[in-house]
Amino acid sequence: MKASVGGYARATDLRHALDLLAQSDGMGRVLAGGQSLIAAMNMRLSTGDLLVDINQIAALKGVTLDGDRLRIGALTRHAEVATDPLIARHAPLLRRATDLIAHAAIRNRGTIGGAIAHADPAAEFPACALALDATIHVDGPDGPRDIPAADFFEGLFETTIQDGEILTAISLPIAEDGEWQVIHELARRSGDYALAGLCVVRRKAGHRIVCISVGSHPELVPDAMARMDAGDIDGAVVALRAAIDPPSDTQASAAYRRHLIGVLLQRAAADLNGEPQ
């Protein structure tokens, strides 16, 4: 099956891209890495769209350090996240996540902004963004907005991005001295979406736990986090399993996913009890 495309336009800068979206009568689709969008179009899940190609917008690329925050442009490729020294030092969770994302061809094209905007509950970067307490930066007809990751993900493939807006960057606090950032997941084969996964960040203020592939969208798990803060790992496992509502599908049952998520939290806890990263 082939994609049905209503048109294609290459944006020269952010303002041009926003103008193109505004003129598309609600049919504009932002093309960055295209790893999810093109697949959806090939399956005719999205038809007649005007593709607004933002790949040439330099302002949406790169990683910079601004005081105690790290800013990552939306067009930063997964492969660039994997090799960037600022990310390796200040947000190692993102670097580790890239090892779990699909295959090299996908990592070479896919972008961190596209992954977060797509909000696939089985994807790693949306969960990482929430675990790291990131801020999502978007721009649109009414100007720029800064959205806490905790308010960004609303449901299955749903976010608070409005029509005509473009995700431009994410920013996040740099890792504290002695901070731990851990990601674990289980998949049937290397490169497959995870059957279950989780991110755990331990800071002076406490733990942050976000699951992958066991709900409709990334969410913090306060009860399990509080148990982890208290050093009660077994209690945290019980609380985490009780908090999630995983789906059953051809890959795994809800009960199996609930079992896996507890095993993964125990593994993460074992990592947290090691030497500081």
C-alpha cells in the first residue's frame, strides 16, 4: 500500500514552517525523521496530508548547556543522542535509552522531538522525558509555550500540542552529583518494542518512576516512588504492580506485563544500590 500525500513543502525556518501549517486547513503534518508518520501514511491511516519538512531548520538541531539545564533540539537524531558528550554527562538516561531503540537505520533517521510528539506508550524517549522532569518547548500561531512533561502526555498517542504547533526542543535539569538514572526493559527480540519497561531516576528529592508499554501514556507512579524513597523495595514492587493497568495483546497478557514490571523494578533497585554513576 502506498501513501496518499496532499503535497510537500520544505520549510526554510521555523516561521515558514508555522505559516505552512497555518495555510494547510488542518491537513498539515510535520515531517522530521518520518519513522512513524510515513509508516502511518503507507497504511492509509493518514491521507491527503501536506507534509511540512522541517529537516533544514538549523535552529531545531543540536544540544546546548544553559546554566543548570540541558537543551536538546527537536531535530536531534537518536544516533546523535547516543554520541553527544553533553547528554552522556548530564542526561545518561537518554544515552542508555538509545541502545534499546529499534535498529541503526531507525536511530539514524528518528528524532527525539518526533518520538516525544508521537507519544507512543511503547517508546523510550517519552518515558525518559517524564522521568527526567523535562520541559517540552513548542511554538505555534499564538507564540511559544513551555509545557512540563507531567502535563504533556494525555493519552494513547495524545499530547497537549495544538493544531498548528511544532515541538521545537526539550530541556531538562542536569544530573546532580551522585544522581542515578536507570532504564530497563524486556522485549522478545532485540529492536522490538518492549513488552514492559521502566525508567527510574534517583535524586536528592527522591525517586521518579515511569513505565513503558504498560499503559496508554507515560505517568509517574507516586505510591511506588514513595516506597522507594523509604527503602522499601518489596513494597514498591507491590505498589507499582497495583498502579498499572497494562493491556493484553498477541505479545503478552496483562498479567504477564504486570509480573515483568515488578521484576524490572527489582533489577533497577539492584542497580541503584551500586556505586554512583
